[in-house]
Amino acid sequence: MSAVTPNRSEYAPGMAGVTPPRILIVDDRRENLLATQALLRPLGAEIITADSGEKALNLVLKTEFAIVLLDVQMPVMDGFETAQLMKTRPSMANVPIIFITAISKEDHFATQAAQIGAVDYIFKPINPDILKSKVSVYLDLYRQREQILQLNASLRQSNEELERFAYVCSHDMQEPVRMMNSYATVLTEFAGDELSDDSKRYLDYIRDNAVRMQKMIRDILNFSRVGREEVKLEVVNCREIYDEVVHEFHDTIVRKHAVVMSDGLPILKTSPTLMRVLLQNLVGNALKFQDGSQPPEVSVTAKREGHLWRFDVADNGIGIDPAFSSRLFTIFQRFHREDDYPGTGIGLSTCRKFVRLCGGDMSFTSRPGEGSVFTFTLPDGD
Amino acid sequence: MRPQLDILLVEDNEGDVEMTRRALTTAVPPVRMTVANNGNQALECLHKEGQYEGGKTPDLILLDINMPRMDGKAFLNVVKESTEFRSIPVVMFTSSESPADIRECFERHANGYVVKPFDGTEYAKTLRQVVSFWGSTSELPS
């Protein structure tokens, strides 16, 4: 194993556990180095020593350490100065430093050590058991951190694999589903007169379900595209996108006698695709989740809150059962029968994923039977 | 209007070939369709080799993206980099609605990008519109 520290952000899974954690002991007196080294050897770490501050600094440039033990009194560059320079390196920012001193026992030295970022300030003569137990705590912390990093890396990797899988799968499923649908149509046209009513009905089942599957595939593709494809920021007139979206729902609005209104929609720098996806889903849901006892009322409003824009999409629909609220943004979660409220259970999860990718967030409040308000925030990209 | 439009359909899915053939029987102008199942076969067709010996250079190429061996994008590259064939209009005809695919095909100088409609009736109508545009509305290099 080379002494080169792997870059944190591209930390390879499986690395931790292979390399034992390293302890750096810095002392200008050889007999002290040997003694501390012997004391800490049973802890199972690799021990590296330096007899000056300069040498210690050189080592931390090349090697990652779990902990540094630093003598305060050293010629040329003392422990404080060494620690200060070490802490200027980003890779050293989280590495615990323990000072060991025989002379500088006054409180203000300990304070100075703490200010530099030392985790402990120990006086000589050292109590071997105490030093050992302190170092072992930091080694454990280091090992745990390594494990978490490793776990995170493998989780990230398996997430990426899953998303890629979903994308490829749904991408390739489009064609066979389209073919089923098309040929059900061709068959109906071809053999129309010869088909019994039952046969026609069965062909309709095939077509209806192919159409439903195609919607699911398209929604899954849209979901997995978020994050795969680069987000382009443009100056977006939200009012224009709102108008386009409302226009798309024209037929539904007329059929349900719905009232859809907006107020204060800004011009801001964001992704136009995001804005369209959000309004399509939220206005669409607001119009859809209605029990028909009254005309739907939907309002889309925005206001500035600090550096964020806050958008509210409010409706007078059926509301959301609190029992479902924690799963509302989870992909494929559906809370109604297809016949009552058709859908794929992907829209809201796509919305929240996209909003978060763009630096905002999404939430909702709801009273069952009275309506819901979906809120999302977006930073102005300027 | 041209008396006839010679189309090379590059498509590996037999179901799609059949759908296209059915749709184009009533196309205006009338269509003579040659089929290649992948990019390699399509190149043979352009070079009038093998099963395509004695054929005609197509007026229009309808090109699927996902195909075994040489796929649509690779074939598009070859056509548009060839001085001999790059003047033949190539219209992508694919299931993919991916913005990345659309961008990539136009970057490789596709002359059109048509997403195969999900509905069978729309599918046929769209194909006839493509033929009508390239065979009637648009002029083609002779």
C-alpha cells in the first residue's frame, strides 16, 4: 500500500480496513519517541515518528494520519507553530492533535493549544494507561469515520447503479410496449368485423394497459433523467410557464368548471424544465385530487423569502390523509385506486428530487376534506 | 411533387418494419421502401452491395437509433461524414424522447428527429406526413 492518501471525494470502497490507521509522534528527543512508540504499539496502528516540526509537516503533506502527538518544546519550530501550520492543510483539519509538554504547564498554554485546534494537552510524566486509552478513543473514531465513508461510497455507487438500471430498463421497454399497443390497434382495424364483442373488449384491455405502462415508463424515465442530465439555468418568466401549463389543462379546467389563478409569479434565474415539471405536476394534482362535490379552486402564488423564492400551490381538493404524509414524496407510492385517481406515483418524487438538485426544497400542508398546499422554494440563480 | 420517393428504412424491429410498410402503402407520393436491419446492412445498401446489388440510392433515410451491431448514431456519423452520401436527408425515427439523444443526433447532422408515436393510428399518420414533406413540400438534391 502506497503512502499516498486517497482523495476523500473519490474514496475507493474497500480501502478502509486494509490500511491500519497511522499515528504521527513528533518529539525532538529520540528516547521520548521510542518510549511513546513502545507504549502505543499494542493499539494496532502504524506508528510514524518525526524528530522536528519541519519533518512532521513534510509527512502530513504526503500521508494521512488518524492522530498526531506533538511535543510542545522543540528547537527551531515548536509544537504550537507546527500544529498551526498543519491545521492550514484541509486534509489535517479534522485530525486530532494531542500536545505533550514537560514545561509549559500554565493554563494559558493549554488555552493556546485549544485555540489552535488541539483536542488535548497532556503533561509529562505521561501516565501510560491514560495516554493509551485517549489515543485508542481517537483511533476508534477514525476507524468509524472510515467505515462511514466507505459505506457512503458504496451506497452512492449502488444508488447510481440502480438509477442507471431504471433508466436503461425503462428506455428499452418503450419499444415493446408501443408495439403491443400498435398491434392491438392494427388487429382491431384488420379484423374488426370478425371480432366478437368479448374479443374487442379484450383488445381494449391490452391497449388500456399498454397505455398505462407507457405512462409509467415515461414517468420513470423523467425521474431518472433528473440528475443525469445537466441542469441549464436561464432567466425564466414563471408567469409564462404557468400560462402554458394552464393552457395544457384547458380541457380539464372547462370540464370541471375549475378556477385556476396566480399571483406574484416572478422572473428568476432557474431551470425552465424544472419550473414546467413542478407546475405541471402540482397544478395537475390540484385539479385531479377532487371529489367532484364543488368546482376545483387552484392558486399558484410566489413571494420572496430572503435569498429564496417561495411558491405555494393551494387547492380545495380531498386533502391528504396524515397517515400517508411521510410517504408522499416516495417514488411509486400511490394512495388511491387507479379507477378513482389514475397515476403512477412518480410525479411528486420527481418534483422534489429536481427541486433539491436545484438548491430548493419541497413540502406540503393539508387538511383532509379541505385541501392541500404544496410549497417549494428555489434560489434565484443570480 | 416527385413521382416516387425511394426510402431506406433502417430498423431492426420487424413489428416496426411491418407498421411502416402498412402506413406507407397509402403515402403520397408513393414510396418504394428498402429495409436494412442495422447500420452495417444500411451501408451495404448505400454501396449497392450484396442483397442490395442493382438497387437505387435512396432519396430519404428513416433511421432507428437502437439497433444491434452498428446503431443509428454510428451509421448517421458514417453517412454525414461521407462526401458521397451526406446530401441524403436522414430522419431519425425512434422511440427515444431523450433530450440527450435529440441533441446528439442533430449535432451529427440528422435532418430530422421524429419520435415514433405510441398510438398506432398516429404512427401511420406521422409517417405519411414525413413522406409528404420530403417527397412533396421539400426539394431534394438530384
